[in-house]
Amino acid sequence: MIKDKLSRTPVSQQPLIVKKEEEGGIGSFVEVEINGRKIQVQMGTTILEACRQNNIHIPTLCYHEDLCLAGLCRICVVEIEGMRTLQAACTYPITNKLKIQTTSEKVRKARRHILDLLLSEHYGECYSCHRNGNCELQSLAKEYGVDGYKFGHITERRHTVDRSSYSVIRDMDKCVLCKRCVRTCIDLQEVGVLEATHRGYDTTISTFYDKPLADVICINCGQCINRCPTAALKANDPSDEIWVAIDNPKKHVVIQTAPSPRASIGEEFGLPPGHSMTKQLNTALRWIGFDKVFDTNFTADLTIMEEGTELLNRLKKKLVEGDNNIKLPQFTSCSPGWVKYIEHFYPDYLDYLSTCKSPQQMFGALIKTFYAQENNIAPEDIVTVALMPCSAKKFECNRPEMHSSGFKDVDYGLTTREMAQMIREAGINLPDLEGSGFDDPFGDASGAGLIFGATGGVMEAALRTVYEIVTGREVPFKNLEITPCRGFEGVRQASVKLEGTLPEWNFLEGVDLNFMIAHGTANAKKVMEALVRGELENIHFIEVMACPGGCIGGGGQPIPTSPEIRKKRAEAIYNEDRGLEVRKSHQNPHIKYIYEKFLIDGPCGHISHKLLHTHYVKRGKFIA
Amino acid sequence: MLVSEKHGLTAEIESLAEKYGRTREALLPILQEIQMRHGYISEFAQQEIANFLDIHPVEVYGVVTFYAFLSRKPEGRYIVKLCQTIACDLADKEAIARAIERELNIKFGETTQDTKFTLQYINCMGMCDQGPAMLVNDDVYTHLTPHKAVEIIKSYK
Amino acid sequence: MPIMNDTIQFNVGEHRLALEKALKLTPQDIVMEIREAGLKGRGGAGFPTGTKWLLALSAVAEKKFVICNADEGEPGTFKDRVLLDEYTNLVIDGMTIGGYAIQATEGIIYLRGEYKYLLNKLERFLDEKRENNQLGNNILGTGFNFDIKIRLGSGAYVCGEETALIESLEGHRGEARNRPPFPVNTGFMGYPTIVNNVETFASAAIIISKGADWFKKIGISKSYGTKLVSISGDCKKPGVYEVPFGISIRDLLKMVEADEAKAVQVGGASGQCVPESQFDRKISFEDLSTGGSVMIFNKSRDMLHILKNFMEFFVEESCGQCSPCRIGNKKLLEGIELIEQGKCSYTYLNELIELGKSMQLASKCGLGQSSPNPFISILTNFENEVFSTK
């Protein structure tokens, strides 16, 4: 009952609490009547949930499964017998017998009026909008048979489109003020860039002093985009420039594809969540005109080699050499949203971050060096595109540090949604295609690289390798499935005991390798606060992903998103891993090859430091 | 803003945070005091307040823009708030407004060049039985006539 | 405060012992007495005070709060100003009694920023009460601890809505919460909280002082006691009056010497506009419910101008979170502008009235649920004047 920060934590991130029967929990049912049908529901169920459980459709707009309840768009209103006013179905908890009408005249009229009001304020036309066909306001208009603007329609822009950010574009003229982005930014992610400002009719969603997004402390996670019902938020789309590169015969255009888009892009073509489209996607990319199609999982494997080695080095320096300047736990650094988060909010803790670049950037550096040399292509003629589930990757490839090859290592970060659009534009229906493999030399990757897409995946991949390096044996989990790494609880912690170590790693004999996993920056904050309080002394390695669910829930992924959808996408990835022959990064033959041929001084060696590692910027929180 | 001025403001906000507590409930009292002392709440002050209360600057900004009595830009030392709601409106607040505007040579919504006066309309101030009414800072004036209003303004000059 | 007939319940001198008397009773006794008196919220919504207190009393929590809603922002209402200024003791005792009744230890007066000029006086009064051991620890030696602090508003009408007020106290934008849960269970900082109007607390003190039976002798069934009304507009004697519930508009007009009235706005901007033909209607919860505002318009007044002033008020004062209120009020205002220009069709006017009805039903809080009232009642009752002849 007491107001607690946790209570604003989105449902998807809360640990499941099952109340006992005597506490009015399970077993305590109440009968309600909805549209004349008698229905048993559990105490405290909202009217919306009760209706959904019974296939009664209630329109919603400000409601989102991931977010705390708002009850402010009012489109879901229903009539309850004996009450003077209509009630919002999304927020009204059923605690006693109610008689509910979801389609009475009052309800229909009110909903239609609300819709007409929203439409009157909604700038633009559907056919010139990128959310055409996937817009909740448009769907509502269709559902209610809107065929005109009852209360007029604004014809002039009132806001300028904010295109300052590499990652997120804001068009407030499309905003319906549902505050899903606000609740995402403040509650779900605890970044706090967006808030409702001003009052009354002048209310608007804005940044601090309405500054450009690029100037405030946005981490570019794009979670707001995924939850925007309309086109008020979108990713910064580079596809036009990519088409230009493809059409230019002088340019050698290569694309690397991350694991998560494969697990989700089918949704853009009407498939239910959970279908892996890896091979069809390769074919589609070739049809579109990419010269080479590579697998980001390859550099994910490389990341494991580098990051795993870095961890072992840190452990050795700290435990054997007693070097107190070495920071532990080591945090993963493959999530650019997380990297920017820690740069802003915990700038004094950057030494805890692994210096490894993300797989995307490792790939870019290798393509314009190693690949260019091996294939005799001038690096300036290579255009590298990265298909990513992520909007923050767009910012990442524009970081000035990311020029290790002497060029912009990755030219364009492209989201799953934008890729799907390119595929559609090319007249391709993805599910119809025959599959094909990746191109060499970065074609084959291990299952370890693949599972990077789900929260806990990097940790699992790293453990598969680190354990084996240290002990010479496989990590002791059935089928290599390190179950403590899996699942969706916000912060997870577990340990693996290192026993029977090889002579070189004797100092780790009997050590419990303690690790943590956090996803969503709100959870990252909890971990960081614990670190600041000095409570993580015995933890060695922490994986953090900025997005809820990890990359499969990234800001560039298909819309909509929900806990259920993210679970399905993760399953698709784990299933694919299970079917692969090579499932440990260090066993990927291409990895062995590149360390023999190019990165000849080994993981964390001189060459890899130049190409595959980076440094961070103390950004701080002050908004200039 | 000069660095020394910023330091002064930070210290001031810190002492207010100590006085009202470093929790979100302290936000409005702190904003009100800063408003009262400085006539506005600067961008820098908003960020500092956010810092001390461990909330996001945009949340402070959201609150400042919500309440009519909190302002983001410097205003006159005397803020004249003339009630524009019905009872005062029917009692001819227009005549009062015109008289004050002529006297100060600015329009409502503006501040005099010497930053002494700012003219604002406010919604019902609860003096409906004695309209037209206005506030000069926190002082209430009722039963205004154009002549009386101008005399009141003069007394602050 | 001018009074009418001999129906004085508000009396500075008479109820001095209310607090002492209350602390000799049990909290349950107090709640029952208030329920017995049939006291309903004086802020305008008319929720039974005893029920509210009973719910808060039965809520189990380590802490509870009493909040006095002194954010009197409804246009045409100023009775709380007078109560706070001249009947301070009654209000503070009422709050303390409320605190004892629900077993709270902290009270907060949310004073609107416009009344800041009362702040020092109120603070001094609270100090005096503390010195007299009528506030603070071990009040009057009964072991009951209760203290009151004052928080200022900052110019937002919507904060008169109880959950918006709580949000404001918690340092947020004054945006109404979803209900349920109600403040009596989950209020300020998540603790059980009663939010009552200034006059309600004063009335509660009166009831404890003189008993429910005495209180019920005045008024009509379902609306017991007297009501403070703030009368303004076109009359010779504007001001705050104490009247018995059940008084007709006609009698009110006579009392304040309003001879030329053609319309009376009861309940403030968000209330009803009553035309001359309905002047026999009565001030009561059953008929014309009001938080106290009575505004009189004489025959020279332009009703459309008045309506426009109201709607401009709501467009500015809506908190802006829920769509019916945020956009709806703007559409109603634009409709008025169309009428002014002679460009509003009859069909569109009816559509706007229907929109107003939907706003009344679907808005999130009382502001949006009542802001269409003047639009609907003025355009219905004065259609000929404001529409047909334009």
C-alpha cells in the first residue's frame, strides 16, 4: 500500500508474487457481469484484463503492457451500472460484483467523440506517414468507421520535427499525448528525457527546456519508439543513402546482420513472433543488392574472445598481482544504450566497463582493414551497413572513436523495421524466399554469438568459453544451456564454481565465478547503485543490456512489443542455437583463422587493442 | 550566469533541500522559495534542484511549466496579477488593464525595461465580491478603479 | 459574514469547546456523530463526510493524513477565504477532530497561492494553538498527537481536485489520479488520507460542538445544516452568507438585493446556469448543488461573453492529461468563437453539446466532467439569446 518505487516498475519487470488464498489472492474470485455474460474473475483484475480473458474487445491507446497504468486517453471507457460517469477499463480493478456494459450507447458515443478529438489534433495524412498500416490511432479510426473530421483537423504544423539525434526523430505534431514514451523513459528505463510539460491545451511532451534530443541525456535506446502508438517517434532512417550506395557500382556494399533482427523480422511480414528468418533474410539482402552478407555473430564470438580474455586478465592482475587499480566487476559493453547511460549517470565508473567494442563496431573495423586487404578492395570504396535491432547503434557508429580503420568503421546502422521496409520496397515477400547462407570469411558463427540477442546471452556465451579456457572442460550444464542466465527477471545473479583448473589458471581453483545480468536501464541503475554502495565486491562479471529483454527487445525491433513477444523472440534464438554445430565462440574456425592470420598477437593483444577496443567519454548529467 | 552566481544558487538550493528534505515532496516548496527570492527559476536552478532531489531535470521542468505562479524567465520585481475571471471581468477589469498598461507603457505579458513591473492576467483569485481585484506580488487589492489601480502601481515605483 | 434569519451555525464564540468535547469521545463516536448528522462535503461534490472518515478510520496503516483543501479556485467562490481569515479556530479544530477521528497524526492545509497573504496569520494561529496545547503532542492531556503544516499552491485550479491536490503535495504536476484506489486507502504518500473542504471541517467541528440533532434541525432532507454561499455579480450586497439548505434562488436574490437578474450561475464556472424561469429551484444536494458559488447576471449581460470567459478559464486550467478535457474544452471554446462570428451551424452546435455530454461522462476527473456544464446549460437555457439571434 505504501508508495514504493517498485510499484511503478512495469509489470513485465516485476517478480511474480502469488498471494495466498487467505490474503485475497488466488482462489478469491468475484463474479461480474459483462454485457450480460456472467464471468468469474480473480479479485483485483482490471476490467480490461477481464474483458481480454473473455475475448471481449476493448479499444486502448495509452495502455501498454510494459508500462504503469495511466488511464488518460479514456478511449477504453465502459459503463458500470450505478455509476454516474464512465470508467476507464484499463485502470479499474474489479473488487466486487459489477455490471459492466462495454458497448452501450453512452460508451460508443464517448469513445467516438474522444477519437474525433484526437484526430482533430493529429497532424498529417496517413498515406504520407511511416506508420501507415501499423498505427494504433489509424486502427481505431478504422474500427470506428471514421470517415471525416467531425471537429476539424489541424492543417498547419505547430512543432518543428526534432532531427538532431542520430537515433530518434520526434515529430510532436503526431503526438496523441498518451505518455507511453514518458512512462517508458522515466519509469521503464529511468533515463528521464521526456515528460509532459506545460498545461491544459498547451500540454506537450518535451525534453528539458524543449532542447534538441541530441543535447539532452538521451541514451538512444529507442524504447519510446517501440511504444509510441503513432508516428510521433521514429528512428533516424538511413535507407535512402543505403540505396544510393547500392546503386553505385563503384561501391562495395557489405551488410552484417545481428542475431535479433532475424528472430523478429518475420513479424514485419505478418508472421507471428518467434520465427527465425536467418536464411531467407540472407537471400533477400542479396536480392536487394548487397555485395556481401555477413554475420555479426562472428564478431560476437570475437567479442567473447576479447572480453573473456580481458576478464581473465583483470582477475589475474587483481588476484595474483594484487593490482588494486584493476576494477571488478567487469561490465559488458556491447549495448550502446547502456554505454551512454553509464557515461551520463555514472561517469566515475567507466573503468569498470570492458574496453571491448560492440560486435557491430568490431566488424566495421575488420571489414575496412582485414577484409579489404584480403580481397584487395580500397577501404574507401567499402560501405558497411549493420542490420541491428537497435536505434542506439546509429549513434554508436557515429562516435568519433569509431574510426579505427582510418575511416568511419560502420557507415550505417539500420534497424529491423527499416530493413523490412527496404525489403518490401524491393518487392520481396520475405517468407516466400528460399534460404541461403552467409558469405565468407565471416560467414560461420557459433551459437554463442547468436544468443547475444537475448538478455543473459552474452554472459552465457562468455561462460561457455571462459570456463573451458580455465578448466579445459565444457561448462557443466546440460546441452551447454546455462539456465541461470536465461529468463526475464530484471536483475539476476548466479555463480559457477571453477574446479579442476588448468595449471595456468591455478589461482582460480575453487573460485566461485559470480556474475549478474541486468536488462533495461532501470535495472542497470539498481546494479550501479549497489556498486556505488560497495555491495558488489565479490561479483566478477556483469552483463547489462539497455533494453528490456536484451537486443530482441531493442529500439529498432518491430512494433508492437510486449513481454510475450520478447519471450517468443528469445525462444527463436535459443532454438536456433540448439541446432548449431559450433556453440562455443573459441571453437569457431573463423575465429581461429583470424587470430592466426591477422590479430596475430592474440586476444587483447596490440592489434586487437587498436582495432577492437575503445575508450569512453565522461559525459555527466549536466544539460548545457 | 557567472560561476560565482551559480555557486551561490547551488548553496542556496542545498540549504533549501536540507530544510524541506531531499525528497520529491520538497519540490514545490523549494521552487516557491526560489521563485520568491529570485523572481524566476532558471534553467541552472532547475537542474540543481533535480540533482539534490535525485529526480530528472525534465521532471522539474514539467512541474515549473505546470503551475502558473512559477516562471522560467526573469520577471519584474513586482508582478501585477490582474484577475480576468468572470466577476472581475464583469466589473470591468478591461478598464483597469488599459489604465495600468498606459501607466507603465507595456502590455500584459510584458515586463518594464527597468524590470520593476511585470503585468499578468490570472484566473479567479477569490475576490469575486470585491472585483475588480489584483495581486501585486502577494498583496491583495480589491474594488479597483482605473484611478485607484494607477495609484497602487505608483506606490510601488 | 452577513447571516440570514436566525440560522446561525457558524459562530466564532459558540464552538470553542468542540475540540475538548471531541477528545473525550472515541474516534468511532465522532465518525458516527458526523454520519448521523448527514454531513456532506461542502466543496461541491457532496460525498458523505462520515463515510469518508469511516473508511479512513478502518484503513490499517502506520500513518494517516488529514488534508484541508483550501485551494478554493472555483470562480465565484470565496467563502473559504473568509473562514480561514475569520473562523480560523473552527477550521483548525475541525481538522484536529478529523485527525482524531481517523487516528491521523499529521494534517496539511493546502492553501492556494492566491491566498498567500493569509499565510502568516495562519501560521501565527497554529503557533498559538500549539502553545495552548490544542495542537502538537499530547493534545489537552489526552495523549493524542496531531500537528498541522501549511503548504502553498502555485496557481492551478485543478489542484482543488483531491487527487490532483495530493499529486501536487507530492511534488508532481497536478494531474488527477485514477480512482480506485481512493485517497481514504491510498492517499498522500500512499497512506490513508482524508481530503476535505475548509467548510466541511468547520461544519464537523460545529456538529461535534452542538450535536447531530441540533445540526439537522436546519436544512431539508438529505441536505442538512447551513451552507456558506459566496455571492457575486450583479447585486447590491455581494459577500459570503450563511443560508439554510433548501433556500430558493429567488430568496437568495432578494437577500442580496439583485433586482434585475436574468440568470444565476450556481456552483461556479463548472456549475449550472439557471434562467429566471427556474428561480424557484433550491440550493441543495438534490437540486442545485454548489460548493458555494452564486454569480448573478443582470439583464444587460451578454451570456455568450460570460460563457466564453468560462471556457477560456477551463482551456487554461485543464491539467491536460486526459483527451476529452484537454481537447474537448478547446473545441467548445472554438465553437463559441464560431457562434460569435455567426458561423456555427445548428447541427454543429448540437454536435458540440453532445461532445459536452461525452466529456461529462468520460473525463478522468471532476474538472473535465463538469467543465461542459456552463456550455450545455447556457446554450440550452439561453439558446435564443446566444445562438438563434446571432
